[in-house]
Amino acid sequence: MEQLSLFGDHVRNDENVSQEDTAISQLPKMVRSFGPVYHDRIIDGINKGLNAKEICENLINKHGAPSETFSQGTPRIYPLLMIYLEFLSEEIEMTHVDQVGDGTFIPLTEESTKPSIIFNAKFSVKGH
């Protein structure tokens, strides 16, 4: 049974907490309002072969994601997307990286070759 708080916040009973709620609570706070909202669209972009910047553009232009950019033109949702994709590492994997930022993607063959700085990346859903 749910107990109501004097301040309007719901206090949940552990038996009512779904697996989805548990997964969302494990997300870093800064992406909790971003990742789950756009999850299906992000996975769809990955399945279409879009790179991370193209997924951002798609979310902004077609799905109403915030369009603000940093001074160099990178969408402000780009770091949120990359953090969310890192969280999804059980479900997806990075396949190509652009280490220089010039649009040249090189295949990522082993986890050990993953660079510390990634300007852009392509991903695939595991098992596809």
C-alpha cells in the first residue's frame, strides 16, 4: 500500500517498485530526465547506423530535445547522450570512433583500444 507524505511526495512500498524504476534510479542524476525519455529513439538511431552527433540532431529536429549548443556548436545534449550510452553498455557497444574530430571513423576492435577522448562515436545493439 502506498503511503502519502505530508509534502506530497509518494513513499513507495518496495514491492511496487518495478525493474524499470530500479534501472532509472541507477542512472546518473544528470541523465535521468534525458535517457529514459528518448531511449527508443536513441536505439532506433543506433539501428539506423547514425553516429552520436547525428542521433543528437535527430532528437533535436524530430523529437523535441533541447536545441541549445555549446559555444563551438556541439549540442548540449551530446554529453548526456554519451553518458546514457555508457550506462547502456550491457545492451549496446561502441564500434567506431572519431578520435580527432574530423569525421574520420576508425573501427574499434578491442576494449583496450578505446581512446580516453572521443569526439564522436558509432554504436551497435549487441546481438544484431
